[in-house]
Amino acid sequence: MGLELDALLRVLIAALVSGAIGVEREFHGRPAGLRTHLLVGTGAAVAVVAMEIATTHLFADASFSAALRMDPARMAAGVITGIGFLGAGTIIRTGDWVRGLTTAASIWFVAGLGICAGMGLPILAGGGGAIGLVVLTFINVLEDRIPSTSYRTIILTVVPDRREAIHAEVRRRCRRAHIHSRLVSWELAKDSDEARMSLLMSYWRSVDLIGFTEELAGIDGVNAVKLGSSV
């Protein structure tokens, strides 16, 4: 009875730290929220403590101890591997836009916390949970302050006879705005008096994309400008 009560305490610790991270994910409206994180973390702890209890009882019998070789580390590795499939289900990709990577990582993370709690390491589980909450809650503020390179596509509908001049002018204006541009493709229909120019733009500082698009639309020979999705 005492062994099972100790195991239950470990499971409760896993539920506590996993639930705390689940609340943060629920607050931000992520696809895997409180219930998912609670079940993953608690389930991982249950699997580990059940393995430990079973091993203790079986090895108490000399006949079993001579025939069986149980390794709790294999149980933990199996839990981590299985959770990877669950986390992959939270990742959503629409075109070039990806969402759910952080939630997938948090599911994998709480499984690790559950394993720690299940192995009787409450300080490690609690400390790890605190670190996870700090990462999910405060690091996004730091991310906003770190400049990162952004990529956008832009499509210009132009007069075919002026395409080379327009391309040169677009590159000149991109350099002036500290934007790197690269021509991706030309499209010219046989029975059309218009051509489509596709460019990939990259920049790392704040850029007024709407104003820059309007500026390109004012170039002589440009009939239309379309700002594509981020890459």
C-alpha cells in the first residue's frame, strides 16, 4: 500500500506541473490545451511508476528475476517516441504558414516532466515545469525584440516591352528600402499584352510593405502589384 501511495503522489506531481503548462496553452487558444497536457504528463508518469511497481514485485520472486530483464529507461524512451506522433497532430500547415510547433514541443516536454515525476524526481519535474512556463510565457517578448529576416513574394503585372526597365527600377527601389530582391519567374501569354513578374523579397528591419507596394505600382509600365504570402 505504501508503495502505491508514493506512486500516486508522483502522478499527482506530474499532473500539477503538466496542468500548469496546459493552462498556459489553453489561455492562448492552442489546439492542445489543459486536458491534453494533463493526460500526456499524467499518463507518462503512470506508465513509469507502473513499470517500477511491476518490476519491484516481479523481482521479489527469484524465479522471475532470473528470467526477466526489465529496463525502466526503455519504458521512458517508448513514452517519448509515442508522444511524438501526438505532437505531430497539432502541427497545421496552410501554404507557407505553419502553426502548432510550440504546442507540439510542449506536449513532448510535459511527457518528459511526467517521466521525471514518475521516476521519483519531484524537484527536477517542478524545476523543469517552471522553466517551461517561463519559456512559453516570457520568451515571446524577447523574440519580438530580436530582428529576424522576413520573406515575402511580390507579383507585378507589367507591359512586356518595358519588363527589363521595370525590373531594373524595382531592384533600385528595393536597394533604397534595404530590401533584397530576386527575380523568381516571368510569365508571358502569347495572346496577352501583359506579363507577370514574380520576385522574392527578403528584409530584416521594419518595412512599410503597403507603402512600398504602392510605390512600385507608380512605376511607368506597371499595371498591377500583388503582395504575396510570407515564406
